[in-house]
Amino acid sequence: MPSAVDSGDDLYAAVKQITQSSSDSDYIDQLVPVMRDVRYSDRAGHLIQALNQISAERESEIERMCNSNHQEFVSSVNSLLRVREGTVDMTTQILQLNQSIQASTENLAAQKKALVDSRGVRQSIDETSEALNACLEVLRVANQVRDLLLEKNHYAALRSLDELQNVHLKEVGRYKIAEMIERSVPATQRLIANAVMDDLNTWLYRVREASQYLGEVAFFQTDRRRTRHEERMQQDEHFMKFKLNSAMDLVADETDEFDIMNNEEMQTEFDFSPLFECMHIHETLGRSDYFRAEYASNRRKQKDLIIPSSLNLLDDDGSDLSSFLESIAGFAIIEKATIKRTNNFRANVDVDELWDSMCQSMATLITNGLPLVDNDNLLLKIKGRVALFMLTMEKWGYSVKNLYDLLLTLFDKYSDLLKQRFSEDFQEIVSTDDYMPMPINNLEEYDKVVNVSWYTPSQAREQLTFPCVLPFSQMYPLCCIDIRNFLNQIYLFSDDHFQRSTVIDETLRNSLDELLCEKVCQSLVERLSSQYPGQIVQILTNLEHFEIACQELQDLLFQARSSGSATGPVILQATEQFRNAKKTASDRIFELVNSKIDDLIETAEYDWMATVPTTETSNYMQELTRYLSNIMNSVLLGLPTDIKEFIYFDALSHAASAILELPLHESVKRITPAAVTALVTDADFLSSFVDSLNNPILKENLDELVQTVALMATDNSDEFFDVAQRNRKYGKVDREKGAILIEKVMEGAAVAAQSPSKPSDRFATIGSRFRR
């Protein structure tokens, strides 16, 4: 019998081990694994073969043992039979057990298959549940985005959308819903961007509507700061060196300063949250540059909206101009506040460009409206609003240099209106003056006149007796009042941005010169055509005081001039004009006096052929001296002494020359000694009159007349032709005229000698035949 099983060696060993078990429990414990292995590996035949081999080995072993001991063999056979019987039973049991195990195994396999199937279903359910939950989360976040948009919580909506796109959609990326929602993300982002831009545009509109109020508050605070600055200057003169908005002023005003943007009312009115939200959203979307450009474009459009097509400057309250300037100020303040509250969002170049554009538009609108303004007070109000605007914007860091030209334009217009108004005043004063010395009734009137006029009284105030008269006429103090008012009105234009500059100094000087020269001096010169010496004398007196006033004005303007670059004294052309006008007035007085002298001398009736001498002074000579005495003691009394003496000097010189022309006239052919006697009598009378004036200089004017008459009366005319004698006695006599007169006297003497008893009844009235 074979002793080995090729493929079942393992089963053989296992079964052999089972047969050698010492107990039933060991037998069962070892049998079950073998049966399970046979069942799963489908080797039942190998198991039976192993059992048969073990059975054969046992039979062989029994047979060998029987051969050695029959009895034992028989016993063994019996035992073997029993064993065989047991083996058969065991085999039957094993087969039954195998069948049972097989049945159990099939049942177990079915159960396991069912278990596996249930686990797959459960896993599918779990996966499906997870996918549904993920999709539901995606839908929840998507709905949350929509709800946040409806609540206008745009930044939260964008954050949720970003979370949806970068987190939740990746979890459901294999599903179609992810693709659908992924395609809708850009549209949702645009929706958020558009929604936040709509909110921003609404905010910008609200800001633009409130900009005027912001500007009004800024103007009010600037005016309060200016008041505080003036109070500090009054309390401490050191502050007078510092302008408003200077570093010293800002430090001094720090405790009282009111921040118009950082207060409860303005923070509510100008909440920058919409702008910040829009900035964050566009930054998140990666569209910061686009938003910056779009915002700048919107601000430029808003700037254009606050610039009107025309500006009404004729309102007494200036409401149109004020609203316009307040709107610009509010707009510009918002720009500065935006720069301060954001980081590199608004470029300074863009803001400065907007500012320059608004300033240019403002200057153009105001300049175009100026031709209709004909009231200097209204123009001063306009300038005041512009200056307040400049001070306010300078405080906010804007450059206002571009507005200086506008101030110059306003000042030119203002000075023209002032000149026009004061020109009319001066013309009215000059035309309505009575040209009489100004009467003063009491001390109060005197003080008022002296205080407003540039006048140095000749007497102390306590020595005056009333009523009295002042040398100038009423027009002089009235013009002085107008001059002072004109200066004050001009300086009213100056402020922290137009402070006594070279322009205002030069304009004031030129305007004052023009008014004084054209409206005062020229008007007075035109009135010199009057035939009344008294009026001319009064005009001359007024001109004298106006010249003094101009000199005082020059000093006053020099002291008031604040331009550090200007050097040298202030020169008014009017000073020279008044000085020249004085000369013209003096000449006119000379002309009138000399004309009267000519008229009197024309009445002289000398009988140049008279044979009977006369010792009586001629009527014309008496009238002439009386006229000179009266006019000097009445009409010319108020003139300065030097002018009065000069008039005397000129009048006597003219009279002497006119008297000398009488015997030299071509119609006088001969002069008798009797006629010479009459001429000598008149010359002596005139000389005596001049002696009574106690002025040796005036007496010199008659030297030529006296020496010429003496030459005519001398018996030794040859002395005139002797140079030494002529220079000693007749040095003032013209040689040619002296010779002519000597010849006429000699011929007259010859005629008189031939006809001593026949006096001539021919009177030569020749004065009327000539004029000077």
C-alpha cells in the first residue's frame, strides 16, 4: 500500500494528528479547522484519501501485530472492527458535519454577501448624504450672498461669495451644480460691485448736496478764527506780525479750533463708510485701479455740476456768490478729508487739478459778472466773500496763489468805482463852492474843520475869537474829508491776502493823483478864467493849501506803505500840479491887476505940448495908487505875504513900464517942459506911495521911471551921453529910449520958446491907443 499522498500531505498530517488527540475537545478543536479548510479549498477527496491511507496503515499495523500474537490479533481484530465501526460512524459524522458545515458556510456566504451588499448601499447612502449636505451648504451660502445683498451688506456678501467659490464649490466640484454656480460667480461679483457703486453714487450725491452746508460751516469757523486773531492782536502787539493761518496763529488757536469734519453732526452727515466699503470690495475683486479711475471721473463730473453757467453778483446779500463759493469749499474739503482718511486712494495731483479748475471757473464767472457791478460797497462785499473763501481753503492746505489775479481784478474795478464816485463828489464840491474864506461860528466848528483838514493854524486855539474866518474856502475841508474817505475806502480792500501790497500802494497813489490833478486842480484852473480877482485870490489860497495837503499826503502814504521792497519817498504828481496851478493863478492875478492898471493908465490925459506947468497929481495916478492900496488891503489881504509882495512888485513894475510907454508912443512927437513937469509930479506921487509901503525892494521897480523922468527934466542932458555920468545918475535908463525922450523934450522946449504966450490947446490923449 502506498505510504504517501502527494497533494494531500498536509491533510494526511492533520488527520494523523487528529487521530492522536488525547481528548474529545482536542479532537474537535483540531477537526473543525481542517474541515473548514477542506470546505473553502474544495479538497474533500483529498481528505477522504488521507483517511483511507491512515485506515490502511492502521490495518497493516494491526495485521503485523496479529501475526505475532493471534489472540491479541483476534482481540485486536475485534478492536479493529470496533474501531472500524467507530471510524465508519466517525466518517458518517464527519460527512454529516461536513454537510452541516457546508450548509452553514453557504448560509454564512449568503449572509456575508448580504452584509457586503448592505455595506455598499450604506456607503452609497452616506456618500449621497454627504454630497447632498455639501450641495445644501453651497445653496445656503449662495442664498446667504443674496440675503446679504438685499441687506446691503456688500462686503460680507463678497466674503461669503469668496468662501463659496474657494471652499464649498471645491467640495462639490464633480457635480453639475458646482459648474452652474461657478459660472454665476463673476455675474454675482459684478452685481455686488454695481450695488456698492450705486450706494457710493447715492453717497456722492448726498455729499454734493451737503457740500454747501459744509462750506458755510467752514466759512463761519474761519470768520470766528479771524475774530479771535484780531482779539489776540489787540491784546498782544507781537501777534500783529503774524497773518491768519500762519504757524503762530495756528498754534495760538489750537485750543479753540473747531474741527468741522470731526464732530457728531458732520460725522453723521459725511459718513465715509460707503466709500470705504467700495474701496474694500474693489480691492478684493482686484479692481482697485478701475475704481480709483471711476471715482476720479465721478468727482470731475460732480465738480462740473457745481459750476453754474453764470453768476449773479448784484444781490445785496450776495447769496448767489456765497452759495457758489460755499459749494466749491465744501467740495474741496471733502477731497482733502478723503485723502486724509484713505491710503493712496486719491492722488494729490488729481485733487490739485480739480482745485485749479474750480478756481479758474470761479475767477472767470466773477470776472464776467463784474461789468454789471456799479457799486463799490457791493464790490467790497464780493471781495470779502472771496477773501474769506481764500482764508478757509488756505487753512485746508490749498494753494490760493491762482486767485491773486482775481483779487487784482476786483481791486482794479473797486478803485475805478471809487474814483468815479469821488470824482463826482469832487466836481460837485468844486462847482458849488462860494470861493470865499470859510466862516467859523464857534470852537466846535473850528475843531471839526482843523481835525479833517491839513492845516496849521497861525494862532493858538485858545487865542481865537468867534466868529472868525479861515483862509481857505469851504471846498478845502470838504475835499480833505473826501480824500481821507478815499484812503480809508482803498485800505478797506486790504486783508490777509491783499495787505498793503505794492499794487495797492501804487494804485492808491495813481488814483489819488488822478483825482487831485484832474478833478480838483484842473477844475480850479478852469475857474481861473473868472474876471473877479477875489475869486482868483481864493482859488490861489485854496491851491496853496492843497499843495500843503499833498505834501502831508506824501508823508502819510510813505508811512502807510507796507511793501518792504519799495524804497524812496512817495511822490504825488499833484504836488507839482498844484504848485504850477499856483503859478497860473498868480499869473492870472497879475493879469487882472495889470489889466486894471492898463485901464487906469489909458485914462491918462497928458498935454505933451502944454506951456503952463501943473503941480497937481493926475486923476489916473490917484486912482492907480488908490486901486493898488485897496486891492492889497482887501482882495489880496488873505494871500501869503510873499505872494502879495510879488503881486505888488509885478504891478508896480508893470505900472512903471506902462507910464514910460506914454511919452515913448509914436504919436508923441514933442514934449514941452510943462508936460515934463506934470509927468514928474505923477512919478513923485507914485514914488511917495511906494515909500509908504516900507519895502525897499518895491521901490527898486520905480528906478527906471524916476531916473527917466529926471532925465527928461534935467537942464544938462549931455550927462546922459557921458558914460560915467549916465551910470551914476541914469543907470536904469535905457540908452535908446533915453535918447528918444531927450530929443522929444528938446524939440518941445524949442517949440515952447518960440510961442511962449500961445499955450497949446491940443491935448494928446494917447493912453487909449495902445495896450500892453
